[in-house]
Amino acid sequence: MMKRDKFIIQGLGNKKSLSGKIRVNGAKNAVLPVMASSVLFKDGFKIKNVPLIEDLNRLDEIFKGLGVEMIKQLDGEYFINTTKINSVEIEEEASKRMRASIIFTGPILARFGELIFPHPGGCVIGARPIDLFLEGFEKMGAKVKHNDGKYFIKTKDGKLKGTKIFFKIPSVTATETFIMAGILAEGKTILKNVAIEPEIISLIEWLNDCGAKIKGVGTPVLEIEGGSLLEANDKVYETIPDRLEAGSFLILGALCASDLEISNCNPSHLEIVIEMLKDSGVDIEVGKDYLKVNNKNLKNYKSFSIKTHEYPGFPTDLQSPTVVFLTQSQGESLVFETIFEGRLNYTSDLVKMGADIKMWDSHRATIKGPKQLKGCELEGPDIRTGFAFVIAALVAEKESIITNVYYIDRGYGSIEKRLFKIGADIKRVKE
Ligand code: EPU
């Protein structure tokens, strides 16, 4: 059963009164593929700096269905043991709630030559097809059948074949899936037009550390030499900081804090966001592993336009928090969402709060600011917009209620406790 908790938030009415330090957790989108990579291993391994988020429960459900053990050792530390893996089917309920379950397909098919999985669900941000995955597996010699909402995939003689795959779109999870598929395939797999998000680089480095032969790290072309099962030999994966959490906190700090230190992050993964916000007038100190926002000299921010893009361009995941920022900036901005066609629909909720936003089509909206927002009842449609609504509620006058907190919990661990510590009046009401 999905939890339907609510947040009740008292708005600051544009006072920048939050203050202090907020620590960034490990990246959800780095943990998920590294955990899925365990299927490629002979031995188990430990993962550190794992965020305590809802998606971890979905992973555990998928692991249980496969016969994989995820053993909690300390807070944020898990040991993954795949020695008793005994199924080739990805569990249905978890998969319907977490699109990223798709990254298990590559490792399972590569290891066992067979795979069964349902069409994955997840955040409500657009169609999210899986054609790149199905076409890729077929290119690697597998046969795909679709029956009763499930995909049944089988290789000819238990092995995927190395081949060349050109991605029509540099998809993050498709890139991760085929990197992992290539590791146990016969011969060489060449992937062209791959995504180069920091989470993918971190995954490749981890796999190479454990015996994979992946060349071209950080470039759009990867070459993977197929081989045998990987071995961790007591190596530990240390999860990289969540750049999307850090970016969301930066915007929160700019709008709601007199001063905010965002610790334990990697600012080099957020360059475009930092550049845009600095140009707009936000006072940001950039350290090696921290960011500080200083709002002691109150001034208006200038509006700017964004076009979402694959890394290192402007991240689609920070588009909705940025739109909240732009409702409070002076002037008119254009937001062009190029990755997902459903990822601007939430703007009608910000309009209810008093924002001046016009949506021209499913990809483009203009925002005129600044406009005072008023408290409202809001339902987050996805992880990042859920948090954008928290920021909007804090900026607004009076009280807001955010329903469907499940989505926020999927990506931001114990967020109300972390925000309460820096001075926010936010309460969780359990279902
Ligand atoms: N696409 C296809 N066919 C496919 C796969 C993707 O057309 O078979 C399209 C998508 O519809 C989209 C574009 O390709 O238009 C790019 O999507 P991508 O596949 O890169 O997205 P993803 O891999 O499903 C990851 C993140 C998302 C993030 C996007 C974009 C993970 C687990 N998820 O999703 O993160 O928004 O990349 O950067 O890494 C989140 O963390 O809240 C989140 C949604």
C-alpha cells in the first residue's frame, strides 16, 4: 500500500529566515544502478552513503523477488549478496512504482540469458517509453515477446552478443543498462551517443574497479569488452553526493534563507545551475565540497531562461524548483523542457498560488515575476516537483498542504526533519 502522508507547511511570506547547514545525501540515481550491478558479481559488496529513501524499499522488494539479500550494516551502509539469486523476474509492484527498476534488465539478461519484467511505472512526467531497451536487447541477439503486460526476453544460447548500438536519445538508464549488459556479453559492445551524467561515470568507475573493461569513460562512445563475472574483493562503493538534492537546496537557500550552507556536495556536478543563479544575482560561495548562499544584502534576482538538456546542460530534474525561483525573479523567462513532455503540467498549481505562468505547449512556458505566492493545497506529481512545491509553500504567505508526499520521500530522505533544523515550520501528518 502506498503511504499518503501530507506535509503542512507555514509559509514565510517572502521572509528569508531559514538559516544554518543542510547536508546532502548520497545520490539516489547513483545507488540504484550500482545496486543493480550486484547481479553481475561473483561475490557481494558493501555500499556506503546510501540515502534513506522510499526507493530503497522498492529495491529491497525487487531484490527479495530475485533472491538477493540487502543487509543493513549501519545507517547508510548496506551489504548486497547475490550468491543465492534464483529468479529472472523483476517484481511487478515495485516496478510499477519505480521506473528505474528497468536497470535490472541488463544485468539479469546478461547473467542468465533470460528475463521477465512488467512495463515499469514511476513519476508522472510523460510517456517514458522503453523502446531503446527492447531494440538494444534485440540487437544483442535476444528475442522479445510481450504478453499480458509483461515482457519475456530470451537469448539464443544463454548469452547476449556484443554489437554496436547507437542510441537515438542519450538516455541515462538505457546507457547504464547496456553498459552492464555488455560486461557479460560475448565479444565487444560499442555504445554510441551515450549519456554522461556523473552517476553514470561513477557506475563505470566502480565496474572497472571490479574487473570490467569499459573504455571511453566520460565521452559519448563507450567500448565494453565482454568477460566473466565481476569480483569486488572487499571493495566498497561510496555513493557520490546527490547533485539534484544539492541544486534543490541551493534554490531553497536563495529564496528562503538568510544564509545556508549546503554541505557534503560536489559543486562541480552543478556548474550550469550555479552559473545561472549567480548571474541572476544569488550570492553563492563555491567550496570544494560545499556551497554557501548568503542573502544578508536583500536584492531582487534577475530572471533568466533555461532549456533543459542532458548533462552537463541544465538538468530537467531541477526545472521545477527553478520555475519556483523564476516566479520570484524580476522580469520574464522562458522555460523550455526538452526531455519530458509532461514535466511542466504542475505549473497550473503554481498559478493557483498566484504565479504568472503561461504554458504555450507541453514543452514551453513563460514566467513573469516577481509575484507573491499564497498558501494552497498541492499534490506533487513527481519527486522533484514535490520538492519544488515545498519550496513554493515556504516562499508563500500562509499555510500550504502538500499531499502525495510519497513522491518526495522517494528521493529526499527525512526531508521534514532536515528542513525543521534550518528553521522551517513543516509537519508530517501520517495517513
Ligand atoms: N526515452 C525513450 N525511449 C527509451 C528510454 C528513454 O524515448 O527507451 C526518452 C525518455 O522518454 C526521455 C528521454 O529519453 O524523453 C530521456 O530520458 P532518460 O531515459 O534519460 O530518463 P531515465 O533514464 O528514465 C533518468 C533519471 C531521472 C531523470 C532522467 C533525465 C534515474 C534512475 N532516473 O531517468 O531521474 O529525470 O534520467 O535526466 O537515473 C528523478 O531522480 O527524480 C528522476 C526522474
